[in-house]
Amino acid sequence: MTSENHDERLRWAVHDERTLYDNKWVRLVQVDVVAPNGDRWWHHVVRLGHVAVTVVVDDVDRVLMLWRHRFATEEWGWELPGGIVEAGEAAATAAVRETVEETGWKPREPLERLSAYQPMPGMVDTPHEVFLARGADKIGEPQDAEEASVIDWIPLTDVPDLLTRGKILGSGSLIGLLLTLTKQQRG
């Protein structure tokens, strides 16, 4: 393990922040920073919402996934269900809500928190949390037909090949699936 001691001389100093653009999905700000070498400038930061993602694994080691098109990157691929945590909502609650909305399947609780991370901490602030659910119950149809063109249970044994071929989209899906595979290998 690496040391978690901090050399405070390497800390960046933040003096001010101003908003350049803001809506319910994205906020672009400039932050007045001083780097450890003493240089000072306005640095751009994109602030996005807190995201919760769910890995739902059934009793035959299949994972609930969505096949979707992402216009921003012009890609098709598999993703785990997930989305933005609402104000005042617990991340685990959002993980369940988003899974139900996107797939019609309700994850069995309690959820296990696998990870919390920032996918691009140098310029983007968007806290992510990934949860594992052991099983789910079909309670209805997806609430938004545009979320996915296919909702399916994919064998966990297929995931390494999908990862290698670049067919898994998004850091939440990647991290959640890799941690789940690691847990499975460790027993």
C-alpha cells in the first residue's frame, strides 16, 4: 500500500470561483488557483452531479445491463444502470431508483457499496458511487424507453471479452464490473 501522508507543500490553493455557465446538468466554472510552484491562474472546471451506478448480479452470475447509443461519443455499448443522485437523496437509494426507472428491475437490498471515485479529478468534479446488488425482481417496464434499446442479463464470463472489445461504456460500468469480477475471483 502507498502512504496516505500528504506533503502540504504540494497542495494547490483555491482563492475564488466564478460560474461561466450553469444548468441542471452541468456547471462550467473558473477557479482562481495557485499551483505548488507558485504560478497563479484561472483554471476551468466542469462540475457535474453526483452519480450512482448499480451492478445487479443474479443467482446464475449474470449482470443486468443496457445496450445504448451515446450521441456525445457516437458509440453503441453496454452500460450498467445508473444516474444522477437527487438533492437530499442517498446514493444507494438513487442506485435502486435509477435501476427501476431504466430497466423495470428492482435490485434486492441491502446494496453493497463497491467504490466511490472521481473519474477525471483534474478538470471535472463528478462524484461517482458504485453499488452491488445480489438479485433483482421484475416489477414493471422501464419508465423511459429512450434509456436503452436492449435490456439483458449478460453472463459475467462474457464481461472480459466485452471489455477487451471496447463494448462497455462509462467509468461506472467499467469500475463496477471489474470490482465485481475481482470479488468473484476471490470468492
